[in-house]
Amino acid sequence: MIFSNANLVTFHGDSGYGIVSRGAVVAADGRIAWIGPASQLPARYNDLPNHDLEGRLVTPGLVDCHTHLIHAGNRAHEFEQRLQGSSYAEIASSGGGIQTTVAATREASEEELLVTALKRVDILMSEGVTTVEVKSGYGLDIDTELKMLRVARRIDQLRPIRVCTSFLGAHTPSPEYRDRADEYLERVCLPALEIAVVENLVDAVDGFCEAIAFTPGQVSSVFQRAQRLGLPIKLHADQMSDLGGARLAAQHGALSADHLEFASVAGVRAMAASGTVAVMLPGAFYTLRETQLPPIAEFRSHYVPMAVATDLNPGSSPLHSLLLAMNMACTLFRLTPEESLRGTTCHAAQALGLSDAGRLWVGYHADLAIWDAEHPAELSYRMGGTKLFARVFAGELTC
Ligand code: DI6
Ligand code: FE
């Protein structure tokens, strides 16, 4: 299959969009077999079916590298409570927040969770997403953590999308172990992780390092187990306070540290040294009306790659639009449109440990987003009303 007559945003190289004007992409066996100016297309491809993209813009398929899109229940009432003055942390400490979603997710059947997750996946796909990360963490008991991960594994059998799973048993202690976090980790979280690994349900291990969740020492114990199991790690770090989460993640060679509003300069330096991606989640910043900005200038000056994701979850970020996350990253965090698009393509792929996604180059997955747009800045500039024309997943036009 050839996709021709398009302006290609390749992100080949470390700076700039890497634009190839009037370009062509040849897809074979799900991968990019050739890419370059259409005028230089080798004659051996002349007989392949050709899609004329009529001058449209083509980017790598978008990658949403941080979501909690499998969950049941509804938290709109907490939105109302926050509007009446309660804080996110107060709602969490009084047994609401994550625990509300845990109760509903435990109740839901695997089929029910799948149906609602697929609806959310469809919305993301309608904006050009071709890879999505999905976390567990609303079970907090062994059976429900496994149930969530099994649902995640079914998504990419049912939809043209790549799914990466993260085990988030260390999201918060379960209601049964409310003030016994160590015991929760020992008796529930780590055993659940062991079983999930045996069942091939886990691509990475995540944790939540925060006063309302786990201490750095507790997170370290989870990371040590993950590393013994040969799994990469990620961390919800320094979202509401500086507990040294960025440095902790970096010390363990994490793929990414996420949120980071309160990350210190020492944390940023450690991330630079370990090659850890900084995942920006402006949907949570916006929803919680946070005022502390993540240290963007420090990430830039230390060459820490920045990714952008939705954090799609029912509490702190009910955001179902990766394009709107890009817009918010620009408007709220002052990322450039180029940084925000790198953040949802090549840097998001890096945050998931994928070395063959998020760019358009030979050998990479033939995952493309085709836009009715002239310039890549349009993707970050608009709010709502996607300009997606079509999606290509593994070389197939999927819309
Ligand atoms: N940070 C978040 O933004 C979500 N989890 C986390 O660790 C919030 C989850 C929720 O409120 O349901
Ligand atoms: Fe999150």
C-alpha cells in the first residue's frame, strides 16, 4: 500500500518536524518499507495500490501514554463537591475519590468493563490515536487488578490500536488495608503483580507516590520487585507535593515520571541522567485548578524529553481528547506546538519503551494520522472539532 501526495511530519532527527513535502509512505507487513519525496519513489513499488492523500498533512499515529480508561462508576458528584469548596485530597481522605471508583470497578463484570472501555477507546481513536497505555489500579484486590488487565489485553484484539498495559496496584491502599499500606503491598499488590506477570498481562509497573498514596520507601519496594521480574517502571511523581518522586523514578531507571508539577531541579537533573521521559498531564492540572506549573524550562534546558497525555480517569482528569491535552499543554504549560506534537508521538512512544512507534521512518510501525490541515501547529491550536481525515493502523486504512 502506498500513501502519496501528503506533507509528512516524520520527526526524523532530534529537532524540527522533519517535514517531507509531497511525500509518500510505502507500508508492507504493517511496517514502513519506504518513505520520502513521492518523486523519488522507487519503480519497484509502482504496482502497489496507491492512496492519493491530496496534499493532506500526515503525522505519526498519536500515542496516549497515560490513561486509566478502564473503570466503572461515575464521579460527577465529586465535581460538584469540588465546586462547593472540597479539595481532591479531602474527598480522597474521607473515603471518596479513587475508592469510589474501586467499589464500582469491583462490582462490574469483565464484559461491562470492556464495553465502557471500548467506548473511550473509540473516542481516542477518532482523534488519530493508534497506541494507548492503560493502567490497572481501580481493583486493589488481586481478582479485580487481574480483571482490569485482562480487559486491557482484549482491547487490541477488538480494535485497530496498540495497547500497552501498566500494573498500578500501588495506586492507593485498598479500603481493607486503609492505614496498613505496607501490609497491603505485601499481601495484595505484590502477589497480584506476580500472577499478572505469569499471565502475561503486564508491560510496565506504575505507582503513585503521594501523601494520599505511597511513600518513596514503599514505592521503592514495588520497583525492586518489578525489576526482579524484568519489567520497566513508571511513576505518578510530585503531582501535589515534592516527595522526591522524580528522583526516585530516575534512580530506578524509569521509562517515565508523570505529572511533576512539584518536581525539584535535582529531580529534573536525575531524570536527564537516566533518560526518563517527563509526562505532562495538563488535564489533571486543569481539573484540580493547580497553580504550580511543572518545571518546563528546566526540562528544556536539561534536554529531558517531554510527553503529553490525557490521564483519562474519572477523578482528576475526565479528559477524552488527546488533541485538547495538546492544546492545554501549549496554553497552560507554554509548550510549543512542536513540543506538544512530539509529546504525543515520539516522546510518548519513548515513555512506553517503544522504539518502533511515534515517528515515520523505515522499519517503524505504519501507524499514521491523516489530517485536513496544512500545518502541524493546527493540531494544538484548535479546541474541539477534530480535523482527522483518516487513520492508518499497521498499514491499513481504518478511519
Ligand atoms: N493520579 C491521577 O491523576 C489519577 N491517579 C493518580 O495516581 C487520579 C485517579 C482518580 O482520582 O481516580
Ligand atoms: Fe494518572
